[in-house]
Amino acid sequence: GVRIGSAADGRGLSLDPAYSSLLGTEFNAMTTENAMKWRNLEPLPGVYAWPGADQLVEFAERHGQEVYGHTLVWHSDMPKWVSPEWPAERIRTELRDHVTEVVSRYRGRVWAWDVVNEVLDEDGSLRETLWLRKLGPGYIADAFRWAHAADPGARLFINDYGIEGRTRKADALLALVRDLRRDGVPVDGVGFQSHLAWDEPPRELTRNLRRFADVGVSVAITELDVRVELPVTPEKLKRQAAVYRQVLKSCLAVPGCVSFTVWGFTDSRSWIPGYHRGYGAACLFDADLTPKPAYLALVDELSRH
Ligand code: G3I
């Protein structure tokens, strides 16, 4: 019952049959890595560029995969035309229209949405964003209500990083989710991004997932990758495999864990080298699409269940 997914950017999908074939056969779920970010969806006010996202959704449907939509409300990757100078009312209307437009378009075709992404700071306070500054903390509940109204059947997630262990941020997120649910806000799940490193396995992941599940929400591993410090060695790949396996084990150990998603599956398309200097090789397959020890570890772990 646990979905096994990968993020996919989608560009060049049809030009790379070897990549598409693995994407379509190894996974039964897919997250839109970039195509559903606001900046990419609505480059000009009111002018939507759907083809990138449509193409991924159609690919997923052709391959019997469920789609995890990423992401409706994020402080990053905003279109330039959304101006911080606008009055609060205008900002609120634009945000509401965006959420409604996107969720309605894919109504019944996206099983889960990252409704809000990365709304907390490391210390657990709400992140200083345009949304918080202009609309106050209520924007989070509003976003969930708008999304729910547009597709009552979609599972609605709050997604973040740095919450895999029992950090202050994780504690704060747990409290936030509890409060939202107490107020009747339709939050169905919490996404644990899990951008990890080969030499830092998360501590207490299983216990942490469990305490979220205990408040009645689903949990999901949403963006797993395990970066390796270059140069890559067989020993590092072995330790990387152990981290991948540990995260899968934790998900399988918690009944509320509904999906396990890697943030891309090949080193040739990973975001890591561009953002983490000196690191790479974070995925299950190398740049030539050869499975790495991490892939074999996951297959082995799944075969035990
Ligand atoms: O669109 C241009 C393209 O036209 C150009 O050819 C290319 C050349 O560099 O850049 C293109 O866009 C880049 C895009 O990735 C596609 O590769 C953007 O500049 C770049 O910022 C973008 O990075 C993405 C990043 O989010 C920011 O949106 C990564 O692929 C994506 O993996 C990463 O994903 C985030 C999640 O959304 C949230 N959690 C953290 C995670 C990792 O940062």
C-alpha cells in the first residue's frame, strides 16, 4: 500500500527513452519536480503554461502512476509579476485564485498536493515570507481550505525539510499540524522531504514519523536523496545505500506512511551538484542509468515485506 515514487522534471522526457522507461516502470507514483511551481505555471498574469505539467500528468496516467502535485504555496519560485507592493487584499486574491485554478484543473487526477511548502524556519517560527507578512499566519489554513474546496478528493500535505529527526523545527511543525486539525483545517498529511547526506543518517526517524501519525495525519517521504561527498568511493555508496534503506524501513514500519518518493532517480538529473558544492551522486541510478547499491538495497528491503 505504500506508493514508491520519483520526482520528474519532465523536460526532454520524450527525447530520452531510457530515462522515460525507468521512470514509467520502476515507480507507481510521480511528483512534479518543477512543472507545477507557480513561476513555471503562470509566467504572465492570467496566462497559464500548462503543457509541462499536463505532459507529466499524462505520462503518469499512461503508466498507472499516481501524481503528487508539488507545490501550491511556496516562498520560492514565484512569478516576478506578483508584487510585494500590492495591498494585502490583492495578494490574497491572487493566492486564492492560483490555488483554485491549479487544483481545479487537475481535480481527480492528482492524488496528493503539497499545499504549503517550507513554511517554518529552523528555529520553528513561521518563515518570514510575503504570505506571512501580508496575510498573517492564517494564510496556511486558507490555502488548505481553498485546495479542499477545489478538489475534495485530493490528499492535502504540508511539506518541509529538516524535520526528519526530532528537531525544534519538527516539534514546531507537529504543534502547527495539531492546531490546524483542531481548528478543522483539512490537513491530511505531512511530507518529510529528506534531503540527506551519506554520513548523516537521520536520528529517530521512525519515532518521529510515528508521533505525527499519532495526531491522525498521514506521513510521507517526499523528496529523498542522499548526497555523497565527492569523489565517490564504493564505501560511500555502501553507506549511502544504508541510509536509503533506513528511510524506507522507517516508512514501512509506520502504518500511516503512505508514500516513499525519491527526488529524481538518476545522478544525471539531480539538483544536488548545482546546489551543494563538492557533493553529487545522490540518486539510486548513476548518470548512465546503472542501478547503484542504494537501488539494490531498496529492492531487497521491499522484497522482505
Ligand atoms: O528553466 C531553466 C531552463 O530553461 C535552463 O535551461 C536551466 C539552466 O540552468 O535552468 C532552468 O531552470 C532550473 C530548474 O531547476 C530546472 O533545471 C532552475 O534555474 C532551478 O532553480 C531549478 O531548480 C529546482 C529547485 O527546486 C528550485 O525550484 C530543482 O530542479 C528542484 O530539484 C528543486 O526542488 C526543491 C523542491 O522544489 C522543494 N524542496 C527542496 C528541493 C531541492 O532544492
